[in-house]
Amino acid sequence: MSLFDSITELSGVGQKRAEILKQLGILNIEDLLTYYPFRYDDLESRLPSQTDDGQKVTFKGMVSSQPTISRFGYKKSRIAFRLLIGHDNISVSFFNQPWLKEQIEIGKEMAIFGTYDAVHEALKGQRIIHAENDSLAAIYPSNQAIHQKTIQQLIENAYAKYADQINDIIPRRLMLAYRLLSRKKQIHDMHFPDSAENAKLARRSAAFEEFFIFQMRLQLMRISAGKNRGREIEYNSEILNDFIAKLPYSLTDAQKKVIQEILLDLKRPIHMNRLLQGDVGSGKTVVAAIAMLACYSAGLQAAIMVPTEILAQQHAINLSNLYQSAGLNLRIELLTSGLKAAARRQILADLESGEIDIVVGTHALIQADVHFYNLGLAVIDEQHRFGVKQRARLREQGQNPDILAMTATPIPRTLAITAYGEMDVSTIDQLPNGRRPIITKWVKSNQFDNVFDWVKTQLAAGAQVYVVTPLIEESETLDVQNAVLIYDRLKEELKPYRIGLLHGRLTNDEKQQVINDFSTNRVQVLVTTTVIEVGVDIKNATIMVILDADRFGIAQLHQLRGRVGRGKKQSYAILVSDPKTQYGIDRMEAIVSTNDGFALAEKDLKLRGPGDVIGIKQAGMPEFNVGDPIHDLKMMETAQQSAIEITSQSNWDADKENAELVKYLSLTMYRYKDFD
Ligand code: ADP
Ligand code: MG
């Protein structure tokens, strides 16, 4: 018997139920036993006078009136009766559970769990409590196909049958140092706590386990990346210095510093795995260009992967221009999914024969049929838009090139250890000289006309303008329709200026055409959806109007705003919105208050609160089941330190102390397919 026995070893689990459990990520007993509840209902009874309005509570009392049942329409019903608790006679109702009527008789003592309405002294009943013994009921995430009760029952069965197989996996030393429960007690109390205090202690141990295992995996990734000797890239400093001297600007100190860090890594016989973070507009592209040129000068290929076609096209053009104006003749090609079959075939052939020096691409770069001649460096721009898996694919594809991932990080510094634990980090903490901070204003939609009067005067003075149309519930079709409407309207109102329209449904050639028209000032106003969000770099565009700005998150607004303010002229971002919630108002005020991406990320986190992980997920953060990496940051740090300590000992994996841990890590590998 082992915890990794298939779930079908439990009685009551056949093929069909196993399929359903699989959808919940449960394949074996271990998965089931660590399928933890997300809350507990407090079944201990209370008095109405001790209960707040809207609180979930259990009342124990005597049924004091005959239950009445009323039915409305098909399937809907309500049972109502009164329950005497001490001196309080409150009313209780159950909706849509007509069968309960049998159990309710005048004079009977009952305990009922539900939501209390203090104003009407009424309880909206959820269920009748039978068990007198346990006072906390574990509530699990479930889906349509499987009932709470079933999950509870299966976990009870699994624990009864397998409890003796549960061994401690965290080394003893750590368990003592951090006063962790034995794994058996931890699992028991997560599911069947006899007090809220015990549930809390179990959760603490379970969270530590989760963080620790995660950090162990990061360390193992680090180690395995470092094991095989990486390539020493013998770049030609003269070529690099010459290129830098011919740039139309001088590099900032911050850029110089990160370039040194990257070049050192390239030269050392290691596999570079470096994250370059720097705010929007801090000049990461030229840093990547220099790193790729270093590769080229050593006779190796380089690739840069970006999240959108538009950005790929932009980068291809910008890089060509950069190299050409320094008199360098590199062959740069674009590999996107929009390519015609013949053109694609040619590019794949030339990549494989080594005739292409630098390839710029989207996800198309990580298709199975892409082979490189000798890829030395893979750059991943806007890395938070890619999953761990996609990053890993690019690495495999190129037979383990050095990796430079870039991000205008929407992740606060405090979270970096979780998000980028396995990477070395370089930071550009300075914007190029002479940039004027973008002036950001928030206006209500009834000011829209004023905004456009002002836009007209700016257009007359030669400015170019982005108008970003709202995001409509993730529906691309609606986004597009909406953009078209606004485009039509502005075409009328802003005559004689020329308006362009950019959205996700255009073909590549059409997108390219629109961007070209805008960057050469053939059109002065670009109406666009969020396809513009990342990377696009057009210096003469100085005004960004964002409609219904409260539909966007802080990180996204900051990225959007970053499309302007790229040249020497004063730039403006105008947020048009009527937020309906305090959170919406707070977001607008945050964006107006600062241009500093790191500060905004911290603010974003505070506003959102630790419970809301959606934005964090978007930012490339892994998800956790039990622990909350924001709230329990200290614990995450401790887990990281512990993992580093363990793995830095030679032969740590042969140490008896770590035997269970090693076994556990290898047996749970299936959960981390993305990590390979
Ligand atoms: P991001 O870091 O957001 O990717 P980019 O690399 O697109 O920023 O750079 C933003 C703009 O700043 C580009 O137009 C680029 O040419 C310019 N730039 C980069 N470095 C410098 C510098 N040292 N001085 C002046 N302008 C710079
Ligand atoms: Mg960029």
C-alpha cells in the first residue's frame, strides 16, 4: 500500500468517478488527502444575541410552530417555522429542500446551520446538523459532477485506510525548528479539526510544506541548469563597443550595469538564466540587442520571443535599424504564425542551416519543427506573458541556450523570490535622461467633449494620439465592434486628421500597415484595443486616451500609459472613466499619483489584498493551494532559505535525513510537468 496508489483503490471509486476526480486534479490517494478544504463551517451553536447580521451560524433550539410549506412555480419551495432559543423565538426558512419537512415537528430539539438576518430575527437555513461531536465541517472546492458529501466521504475513507502510510517528508531538523506538525496530524487536522485553533495550526504546517516543496523544485531546477557545462560565448568586445558608440544616445548607467552582468554570464561556462527587469520605457530592447550582437560576434544565433505579432514586427524593424545604422549587416527574420507556408519553410530551412543570425518570433518559435543551427541566446520579452512551460520549450528547442527574460515587472519586489526564484535578476532602475514624466489625468466621461477639444488643439500642434477602447468582458468580438464604433465617430469629429484602427482581428499585413502609417505620421490618431498594450514604441505619439479606464487593472494601465512618454516631448495620459466602486476609484488615483512601476505594483497588491490572486496569476506567479505567498511572505522566505541550505550540501540527496523528501519529490514530479 502506498499513498501513490490510484484513487480507484478506494471502494466506491470506479472509472467514472475517477474521471471526475481527475478533473479536480486528484489521481491518487496523496492527491486526495492533500485536497484541502477552503473553509470550515462553524457548527458550534450560538445565541442570536451573540450573532452578527449576515453571519453564518448554528442555532440550537426547539421547534415552536408547525412548519408550513409554500411552493412557487416549478421546483421552487420554502419551508417556514419558528425556533425557540432561550427567550428568542426566531423564524427559520429553508428554500428548495421540501423533503426536510418530514424532520421538523413541534417540540423537537434541532440544530440548524444557516445565515442569520438580525434585522428580521430570521435564519436562512442551509442544513440540519445531526452530528453532535464535530463542531467544524470542512468545505471543499467541488464541481457540478461531484457533491461535497461525496468528497468528504472519500477523504474519510482514504484517511481511515491510508493514515499509516503518511510519513514526514520535511527533514526532522526543520520540523523541530519551525514547530511543524507531523504530516499525519497535519493531514488529519486539515480535514477533521476538533477546534478552529487546530485547523489553523494544521494550515500553517500545510502551507509551509507547500512553499518548501515549491522552493525545493526551484533549487533543483537551478542545480540541473548549472550542472551541464554551458557554452562560453567568446564575444568580440570591439564589435560591441563600436555598436554602442554609434547609438543615437548614450546608455544610462543602469543599462551599462546590466549589460556587464549579462556579458559576464555569456562568457562564463554556465547556462545563463537571467531576468532583466526595468520599468516601461527604461530601454530593455537595446540591452537585448547588445546581448544578441555579442552572440552574433561569437558566430552564434540568437532568438527573441515576444507575446504579440505586432511587437514581433516592431522588434524586427527596430533591431534591423539599430544594427544597420551601426553599419552591421545581420540577417534578421520574423517567424510568426501569420507566415505563408512557403515563406515559413524557407525561414525554417535557413534557421537550421545557420543563415539567419537573429530570429524574432511569437509562439511560432516554439513549434516542433523549428530547429536552430547553433542558438547561443534566447531572449524572452514581456516574459510574464509566457508560462513556465513555454519558456522551457524555447530552451529545449535551442538545445539549452543562455536565457535572458525581460519584464516591465508588475510584480512587487517582495514577491520576486516566488516568481523568479530560479533566476538571477538584473534591474534597470533608471529611465533615460531627458524624459519628462508623463502627466496623467483622470476625467469623468461627461468631460469627454472637453478632452476632445483639447486633443484637437494638440493635434494642430503636431501631436499623435492613441485612443484605447474599453475591454469588454474578454470578448474579442465585442472589443472589436466597440473599437470600430469609436473609430467611426472620431473619423467624423476629428476631421481633417486621419484616423487608424488597430485590433486583434486584422491580418498581420493589415496590422503592419496600420502601425507603419502611425509611425510615419500618415495617420495621427490610432484607435486601438489592448493589442497595443506591450512593447510598441513610437516616439512622436505623446497622448494616450484610455476610455472606460476602470475596466483595466493597474498593471495594464501602467503598460498602456508606457506607450507614450518615449521621446523628449511632454506626454499625457488621459483616463476617462466613471468607476462605480471604491476599488475602481482607488485604481484611478493610484495611476494618477505616480509613474513608478514598482511603486504601483506594491500599491496594486495592497489595494487588491492578499485574497485576490487573479492579477498575480496574470503576472506569471505560480498558484498555491494552501499558502498565500503575499500574506505569508516570511514563511516563503524561510522555505526558500531552508531549500537553499539543504541543496547546497553535497550529496544531500543521499543523506538519510532527506530520504522521504527525495522520494516525495520524485513521486510528485507528475504535478510539475511544466517544470521540466
Ligand atoms: P522597454 O524597456 O519598455 O522595452 P524600450 O527598449 O522600448 O523600453 O525603450 C524605450 C525607448 O527609449 C526607445 O525608443 C529607445 O530607443 C529609447 N532608449 C533606450 N535607451 C535609451 C537611452 N539610454 N537614452 C535615450 N533613449 C533611450
Ligand atoms: Mg519592451
